[in-house]
Amino acid sequence: MRQAPNFNAIVTGATSGIGRAIALGLHGAGYQVLALGRDAGALAELRSAGLQAEALDVTDRAAVAARLGGSAPDVLVLNAGIMPPMANFCDQAQDDIDRALEVNLSAVIHLTRTVAPGMRAAGKGHIFFTGSTAGHAPFANLAVYCATKAAIGGFAQALRLDMAPHGVRVTEIVAGRVETGLYKDLLSPEARAAMYAGNSAVQPKDLADMVLATLALPQSVDVARFDILPTHQATATGGQGKGK
């Protein structure tokens, strides 16, 4: 007999930025959080904060199935993702394209397929997908990233219809400019500082607060998606910088 898991919330990509903030927010709200990521130091910090933090490569399907198969958490947050090098699509390396498709889309769908059946059988739970304004509006030099986030948006909305009759809610988080390390290896420190100058970006904790507010709504209410943008980013493509 499978041993009952000692967690009721799962967060992928939990070692930095949005994922870390959501994992800590859920922990602070009383959830037993399984925080998944690959940064050993960040995982150790999460463990010291009282979370159950483990290393897991979301693209390793056998490892994902072995660790998460049969689980039925109250909350599943699919946050792990990468930003491929920013370049004209014609100049992008195929390896970078394949990696973005695998991490941002294929691994997300596989992990959902691993966990969602248990939630459906339990008749409860809430699945969140970290999307992006880039999935709903075009950005130059981000064609593949936009494609992966657009696919996540479509998947989340269709999955919501599949899961709703079974009491499981699904929400797409459509994040605008968020101050995270997403561009750490793609832009210079000066360019990142300019992007986030003057408190012009949403903070990861803001997204965590929105997730908790969504979870607090009555079971009869399902937030299909929420857009969270800086005040001065009036539209998905407005203002400086990119989406999450």
C-alpha cells in the first residue's frame, strides 16, 4: 500500500522568484508544502524555513512519476520554466528551442498528467499554472517563449473544463513584468536594473498573495485566469520590459 504523502501542496520551480514566494506563502498559510527545484542551496534554505524541499528535474519523467504518482494534493502549482536566449527566431539554436519546449510545455503537461488523476479521484484541489502576458501578446525575439506560454494558457483553460465536474479548480496566472531572476543570464545587470527601476515591477510576493486570495474563494467560484501587472504596465505589451 502506498504511504500517504506528508504534503498537501506541491510547487515546482520553488527555489527562486515566483515559485519560492508561492511556496513560502502557502507554508505561512498552513499548507504542508513539497517544494521542488534543482538549486541545492535554495532547497536547503526552504528546508530551514520548515518546508519539505526536494531536488527534482521536472523533465525526468521517470523521476516525476516515481515521486509524485498517486499523490492528490490540495494545491498544485506548475511554475518551473525557463527563458530561452532572446534572439530573432531564425537565429535561435535548435537545442535552445527544444529545451524551452520541454521545460515550459512538455514537462508541465506530463507532471499534470501524473498528479491530476489523484486530484480528480479525491474530488477536490486547485491547479495553478504560471503563464505570462507573453502567452497572450507578441514580443519580438521571444517567439518560442511566447509559443510555450500560449500553449500553457490553452491547456489550462481546457483542463479547467475537464476537471470542473470533479470539484478541481484550475487557474492560469498571467504575470506581467515581475522582478525575478528570469533574465539573469540574458540581460546585463544594468539592463535588468533599468527594467525594474522605480518600483515598476510586480514582486513575487504579490503573486503569492493573489494565489492565496484565489484559494480563499468559495469552492463554487473558479478563477479561470488572473492578470497581474504593474500599475504602469497598462496593457500586456505596454511599458518597458517583458512579461514573466
